[in-house]
Amino acid sequence: DWTMAEFRKTKIAEIREQVGDGKVICGLSGGVDSAVAAVLIHEAIGDQLTCVFVDHGLMRMNEAEQVVTLFRDHYNIPLVHVDAEDMFLSGLAGETDPEEKRKFIGKAFIDLFEAEAKKIGGADFLAQGTLYPDVIESVSFTGGPSVTIKSHHNVGGLPERMNMKLVEPLRELFKDEVRVLGRELGLPEVFVGRHPFPGPGLAIRIPGEVTKERCDILRKADAIYLEEIRAAGLYDAIWQAFAVLLPVKTVGVMGDGRTYDSVCGLRAVTSTDGMTADVYPFDASFLTRVATRIVNEVKGINRVVYDYTSKPPGTIEWE
Ligand code: XMP
């Protein structure tokens, strides 16, 4: 893509100019944006960049390994992998309020990130994969006065605390353009084409209390759902698809026994920027197949429902 090839060149020059011989630290979330930002910055300044991946244990099936493999093996970009599952899960224990969950995760993330930055002797710059919609979301969401719908998880506040300047090479881009740039930079297609995943991870897909057991149940259901979506060739037609584990138990029957287990919600939407979204209209036979597989294969779930709410009035995530 000619335009992206130009963009890449221009941005690399800009990053070099901005950073000089300073040190840059970049937090990887496992998503496309931070990965593209990191690879671009690495191309510009090489070893002056350190990437940190704070693994909060709220990732999807095999996701953490994929990120680590991509950076260490495919790109040979040094990566600090912080395994913080216990810390996050113990902090979330007993918490059921969506905003409190988000705030705890955001703060814990910043604390861990800051500790890692100190270990490498500090950094002059913080790199982020901020996109254009992130820049304007709070203003444009309602068209009226800015209202906080959800406190977004990012490393806001950290630059001031640590006296760092921001490097945000993707600020002018929309998601589809970031994907084009990612391809231009040679990121594997399975990674570039991935659906967005929120910073607070599975915690906001488990309304109510988050536990390791509930995360494991959700990971299995989510993996089955996505496997079926890929098998049906629908993955790229959908902006985001995921399973949600509800804090509700219902009665069911399996074999000749009564079950009393959790409900799983399925969500799939189309969108161009995440600010508005439409429900993806699966065939009934597809949903039946997924529901049957989840109830048969995932212990702890005995009922599956499909979310038919567009955004607005719903949000994409459930918390
Ligand atoms: P909502 O649920 O607000 O989500 O309709 C819109 C898009 O943003 C993602 N999302 C987040 N992304 N940190 C992120 O990086 C967050 O805290 C966060 N909350 C929601 C969501 O997955 C959807 O793509």
C-alpha cells in the first residue's frame, strides 16, 4: 500500500526526531494497536525501546503466549513479561461494581508498569497505540457534553507521575488503517486481523465477581465460539465477537439429571470504529451449533443466550 509505505517512512523519521537518544517504554496489551506501535517504534529506534507486557491473567485462551512468541521469536524485540495473575485476581476478589473493577485494574496496571520501568532505569518516553477514535471518543460519544460512560483502561496519569513524554505514532489513524500499517510492517495476518480486546480483559466480560474459576469457564466458551466463527468463515466480517459469563444460575437437564449452572451470553457486532455497532445477524443454525457445543463441552454452563442489542443503546462490552 503506497500511502502506508509513505506513512511508515514519515513516522519513522518523526519518531527518531522526537526521541533522539532517549529511552522509550511501551506497554503491550496483546491487541493490534500497541503491537503495531511497538513494531514501528522498534524499526525507528531499535534497542532504545523496551516493551512490557503486563499479563493480568484476564486474557483469552493462549493469548499471552501468542504475544510473547510474536515479539520474542518473530521480531526479536526484547520483551519484559510480567505474570501478575495472582495480584490481579486477589485485588478483584469480592468486587462486583463495574467501575471499581475497571479502576482497580487500571491502577494495578500502572503500578506494575511503573515498577518495571524503574527496573530498567526509567524511560524518557512512554509509547502508546492511541488511535484517532480514542482521541475523540469522549467528545463525540453523545454529541453533547462529555460524559464518562466507562473509565477506559490505559496508562493515563503515568507520564506525569514519571515525568515521561508521550510517543503516539498512530494518533491520526483509524483501526482499519492500523491494520494496513501492521501488514506493511510484516505482522502476521492472524494477528493484524484480530478483533479488538479491551484492556481490562475478561474482567468486564464476567459481570459480578471475577474468580480464576470463572475466567477459566469463560475462556473455554469463548474459544469454542471463536473457533466456530472462524470455521464458518465469518471472523473477518465481524468487528468483535466474544462470550460473556453471567452471574446467574438457571436450571437445566442433561442426561437424566438436573443441572444448576451459569448462563453464557454471546455477543457479535459489526462496526467501523467501535463508537456505534450493529448486531451481527447469525443464522439460527450457527447459534444452535455454538450453544450446543458450549453446553456440552464447558462444565459450569448449561444455558446460552444471544445478545440482540445494538450500540447505542447498549455498549459493546457488558461492563
Ligand atoms: P464499549 O463497551 O464502550 O466498547 O462499547 C467500545 C470498544 O472499546 C473497547 N473497550 C476498551 N478498550 N480499554 C480498551 O482498550 C478499555 O477499558 C475498554 N473498554 C471497552 C471495546 O472492546 C470495544 O471495542
